[in-house]
Amino acid sequence: MTSTDNTIKPGPWRVALHAQEQEIPFIMEAEEKDGKTVLYLVNADERILVDEFHQEGDSLRIRLHIFDADLIAKVDGDKMAGRFTRNDLDYPYSVPFTAEHGKANRFKPNPAPASYTYTGKWEVVFTDPDGKQYNAIGMFEQNDNNVTGTFLTETGDYRYLEGQVEGNELKVSTFDGNHAYLFTATPTEGDNLSGHFYAGPSHHETWVAKRNENAQLANANEMTHLKPGYESLAFTFPDLEGKEVSLNDEKYKGKVVLVQLLGSWCPNCMDETQFLAPYYSKNKDRGLEIIGLGFERTKGYEEAVPRLQKMKDRFDIEYDLLYAGPADKEAAAQALPALNHVLSFPTTIFIDRQGKVRKIHTGFSGPGTGKYYEEWVADFNKTMDELLAQK
């Protein structure tokens, strides 16, 4: 940083995005690392490193992790104000934020005692602005006023949520550098819940829930499959150096191949990549290859490469990353015509040593989902050990 005017004090900062007449709060921690200031976005057990800063005029541009998004801030001692800008959409947006140093409370510092307990598993139905509904599972763990948890959907999870219960009202939020979410709820008759979901500057959904320890979603291994008549995949896309790469290349013959449909803009893809990158490093000598197919929110290859390269560098990805097209599920389905559809980023395709598709997993339940993530890891390891053991 080149100006003392925008020096960020070490310690916690309470940041609040101001959108939809709501505060979407999160905690940001500043510390010195290798002689320079770095930031961490803190959501429950998660700490996301932010270490790119650029002085622009009288403001500081803080690049947010791997995402095409920024906090543009003016720092004045214990205060900070500016805008959160997200640039990876067809409709780039900007919302104001304020921040205060020394505060580590996401919501109220001294909330009224909790009069309701949200701990447990909930069967949830969300309703979007068009009236379309989708199912989810809510999981919360409450300790006095403090609560953590997440929502699992059939295409992924809402990652690490953190907040509080004041009286009987639940408020949890998260900010990963690209997505700002706020969930609220209050109990209704029969131990049910009714709530709101605010995302970014304008997206709003409602949700209802009922306690159900046996709540289930569709099987992620059965939602996407090959069309009749297909038993393998075929594709050719450019890598980050512009070289055309085909699944039929000699490099992949006789290998177990994972094909990962991803996007650098996608937090669930980020979670999956944090698992796959070290897994590949440890297991590539067993006859494993992974190909990441990047579907990006850019106008084409030239703009997509820096986004994918940043992801590759941040997560130490040693496997091939290719640019496969725009971040659109229909475009992804057209790029891979053997699939019946693409429902989610990520989608992961398991291919055996004979080149046959053996399994397709839709979505991803990341580490914020606790036991669901652990179950996925166990199932993944079992599948891979079986495929890698084949001659």
C-alpha cells in the first residue's frame, strides 16, 4: 500500500453491506504477514485469505480472493466506507458498505436472551421471486445466542453461515468475497419456521421449514446421467496456454479420469477444488488424471484465462484446466452432449481406465455441511480406490 491514508489497522473489522434495506454483515480480520497487511474474511470456521491491494486515487481497491470482485474503500482510522463491486455478471453491481475496527460481533453485541432453539435438522422449501420452489435441508447448531449452520440444496450448499438468535428471531449471514447472503427466520405454529433470504443488492426469496431429522434430498449420484446410447465422453477444449486438449489424448489413455465442471466464480467449486487439488498431488502416480472444465462469466477465452489462472495459482492446481465456454448450464450441456443435462456447477464425472463413465455427481456438499461433507469424502475415496485398483 502506498498511502498511509488507507492503512488498515490490524485486528477485527465488522463490515456491513447495505442492500435491500438490510445489513448483510461479516467479520474481516487484518494482520501483518511477511511484512505486509493481509485480510481474512471470517465465516464460522472459515478464513478466506485476501492479499491483493491497489491504491487508486484516494481509495483502496481490495481484490477479493479468486473472484472478479472488489471492496473499494476509504479508510479513516477506525472507520472504513466504500462499495462492494461485483464484475462477473451481465449486470455488474455495486452496493455500499461501512466497517468499524475493533468489533467482532456479526450482529448485535449484546442481544436479548434467546427464547427459541434452532439446533437441529430442518426440511426447507425456498420460493424464488418467480414462485419457483426448491427443496433444501437446514442444519443449525446454537449455543446461547450464537448460531452456525448451513443449507444444503440439490445443487450445492450455502457454505458457512454464522449469526445469532435474539429472542426467537434467527439471523445468519455469510460473505465469501463474491456472494453476500442474509437469512432470517422466526418460529410459527407447530415448531415450524418462516423466513427470508436476501442475496446481494436485489435478490429475495422466502422460505419455510419444519423440524425433520430424517429430511433428505435427491441422490446426487443419480441426478445427471449419460443419454441412451452413450457410455463415454468426448470433448476438445483449449488449456490456459491455448493448446487444444482432448479426452482422447494419449495422456489420459488407461488412466482413471475425473472431469470437473467448474467456474472460478463458484464457491462450491472452490470448496471441491480445495479437496481435489491435494488429492491429485497425492494420487497422480496411481494412474489418475483430473481435467477441470472452466465455464466462465466472461466474454470469451482471453478474459477467462486470467480468472482460471488465478484459481489455479491460489489452490496449487497441478491438473489440467481448460476453458469450456460461458457459465451457463445450457451451454455446458451443449458442450457435453452425452449428458442428459447440467444442473449444477460443480458436476464431477468419474471415468474408468477403459474410458467409460462410471459415475456422475451433481453439486457439492462442502466442509461447511459437516457430516454430509465427511460422507462425501468417504464415498469419493471408496469410488476412487475401486477405480484405481482396476487393471
